[in-house]
Amino acid sequence: MLKEGYSLSYWPDEKKIYARMDHLVAREPLRIKKKAMIEYLAYFDEKCQRSKAMIEEARKCIPSGVQHNLAFNYPIPLAVAKAQGPYLYDVDGNRYVDYLQAGGPTLLGSNYLPIQEKVIEVIRDSGPVTGLFHEYEMKLAQIIKKNMPWVELYRSLASGTEADMVALRTARCFTGHSKIIKVGGAYHGWSDQLVYGLHIPQTGRFEAHGIPAECTANTQEILPNDVEGLRQLLIANQKEGGTAAVIVEPFGPESGTYPVAYDFNKQVRELCDAFGALLIFDEVVTAFRIGPGGAQGFFNIKPDLTVFGKIVSGGYPMAGGLGGRADVMSCVAAGVNPSGKPRAYVGGTLSANPMSCAAGYFAIEEIVKLDAAVKAGQNGDALANGLNWLIKKYDLPFVVWNTGSIIHFEVAGMMYMRFDDPDLARKLANNRHAVEEFGAALTSSGVITLAGSRIYTSMADTDATIQETLDAFEHIFQNIER
Ligand SMILES: Cc1ncc(COP(=O)(O)O)c(C=O)c1O
């Protein structure tokens, strides 16, 4: 363990990872042999009849039939009927080891019964929402404040996207500046101003369809780890009214798909101080998953604002919140003109409802009490080590690394593609299909991952589920076309 109470046993060497990823992206992706792929795909025809029928029906009322960006749609999306501990079960009764983890929040394992029981108790008493203050709002804020070292005040919101949006508005309200700097590739939700430089650095408005140019006019991006680029941008912004905030995913863009140097955040903090910009940590993924103090506790770096999502409602709906310095957070005080000062307008009929707050409070209490982050991190280490051993055994170019319970496994390196590559469109389609096939092969072998390139482990994984997973990977590795 690198730091007591935190899930990481090592900090990844970002230079080595970038070099291996560049090598992976430079080559055509390795594919699964045709004959093996036909067998993997046959699973969906033979064993997933009810999912198939349901999705066909859903396509008549839902665009493309699914509503989750992280759902695997190839060859068909699966309809899930049951979730328990490390497993998901589809409507045909097939069982899968669950490494999607709903996108990250279920650190205790899926559908964790002690939390479910508490939530039901709260709903029995107060219903899911009243619109008035409830004790669990305070208890959730208190437990977050107690564990996250630099959260002085906390406000519950509806999602990570909303919390990111509020963080920017608050930073602008407090500093009086407009510009926001993010790191290219990072995901901070899908609000108008933050669909900028998504997934692949330096892509600017590439994915900003339907978003007017004015909305992203004050959003800027730097390359991952580019401290000097950040300094230059801050200098340039000084001449144009200043920078309101620099927002980072503290483990690097896309939950560390682009890992950062260990001292990157410290350098960003120093630059923010020098130029009067606020530092926002987006800890939607890292808070509580990597340890009770999140990335800020792990690095011992003070952000001015922290964005929360996912775990702050224990996997139940309405997972979002903003915390930070009391003077900055005062800009988002609710009620009718509470302070008489300009405020960053924030609302939300269902935000801070008793059900979500109770779910978050009890989940965090349990995560801390049971040392869930460390246990999930040990499971992450076991799985990542096993995968690296298999990659060596079969002499494959795939890249695997982990920060505790967040495992990256790259078979095609989609996010490392170069935006200035004239062959980008063909490569994107080609590599995407390679990842889709890999994902389909894994799913038909009983393993579900996040978008085919990330694995979240939980406290509920066991030696048996990890072995089951490694066996599934090994079977696929044996069927890679050379
Ligand atoms: C780092 C980060 N920020 C923000 C978000 C957006 O959160 P939500 O999906 O709750 O809107 C996500 C979602 O995955 C995320 O990973």
C-alpha cells in the first residue's frame, strides 16, 4: 500500500505507459480469429433470446434501444434482470462477473443489501422526497466533510454533470473571471461548455454537435501533463480578464486512461495560486473509491472545489454534489436571497432528497468501516497482475495498469489516437470494431467490463471471480489472430 487507507499499491509510471500505448496505436489492432469469433457471437443467438426480443421491442420506443453510453451494443445490448454482489444476471438467466460496476459507484458490490434495507426504511418513513430539509442531508454532508480533508461545506446535486456545471459557475461567480481550463481527453459530464476536448486530447469541439460555439468560447484545453502549456495559457488569459478555474481529473483524463505524473496536481495547484485561478478536482470517480480522502487525501493537495458523483449516493439515483472552501461554497447557498451577495444560481427539485442522501450516508459509512477501497484495490491488483502475466505469456501488445480498483486494459488504444492523423476516421472505425469484438467475446464468456477498456473491481470480488475472469481472458488470448 502506498498510503495507509488508500487502495493503491504503486503509482503507474506514466512515461512507460504512454510509450507502450503509442506502440499499440501505431499498429493495426490484433483481432480474434474468425472461427472463434463466430463461436463467441453464437452465444448471443443461442443464450440471449429474451434480451434480443426485448431490445427489438425497445428500439420502437427508445433511440437505439438503450439509454446508457457505457452499454455494449455489439452484437446486441443485454437486458439485466438482477444484480447481486460481484454478479449481474440477464433476463435469460445468464450470469456475468460485473466489472462495469454501474460506471463505478458500487464499490461495496452490486445491490448491497444492508444499504438497500436502510433506504427502504427511509422511504417508508418520509417517502423519497418532500422538498424540505431532512436529517440525512446533513448526515451526508457531515460524513463527506469528515473524510475529505478540504471539504468545508457541501451541497447535494443531481449528477456529476450537474456538479461540474455548478463548479464552473461558482468559480466564475467567486473570481469574476470567465475562462476555464481543462485537460484534453478528460470527462467532466456532458453540459454544453464541457463537451470540449472529450476522450482524445486536442479535439476541441469535435463532439460538440448541437452546441453553439458561444457555449464553449471560454473553455480551453491543455495536453495531459503539459504544465508549461498550462502556464502559457494562464499568462495569455491574464491579458483577457483572467482564468476562473483549472479543472482536472486528479488521476488523469478518463479516470487515468492518460495517467498523470505523480507531482502534476501539485504543479497545477502552484500555478493556480500564482494566477488567481481556482483549482477544481473532479473526484466523481476517485472520491471514496481510492480511499476515504479521495485523490486530494492521497496526494495531500488542497483543491478549492471538489466535484462528487457516483459513490455519494451509493449507487442509488441523484449522485452528485459540490464541496470545498467555505468562502467559495457560500456562492451556492440556497433559499430566498440568503446572503444578499451575488450567488451562482443552483436548483433541483429532487436534489438532496432523503432517499439519495441516506443511501450515500450509509454507503460511505460502510465503505470506511469495512475498508472497502483497500479491499477493492487488492482485487484490482490481483486481476491486473494476472492480466499482465497472461499478456506476457501470449506475447501480446495489449497494455494493462491499475490504480487500485480502477484497471485500464487497452487492446486498441482508442483514446490515444492522434487527431492530426489523416487516416483517423478509418482507424477509429477499425479499432472500435476490434474493441467491440473483444467486448462481445468477454461478455459471452461471462465477464462484463466498462466500454471494453476499463474494469472497476469492488469489495465483493473473490479469488473465484478473479480466476473466472482470468480464464475468460486467457481463452480469448489463445484465439488472437497473428
Ligand atoms: C470524472 C467524471 N466527471 C463527471 C462525470 C459525470 O457524472 P454523471 O454521469 O453523474 O453525470 C463522470 C461520469 O462518468 C466522470 O467520470
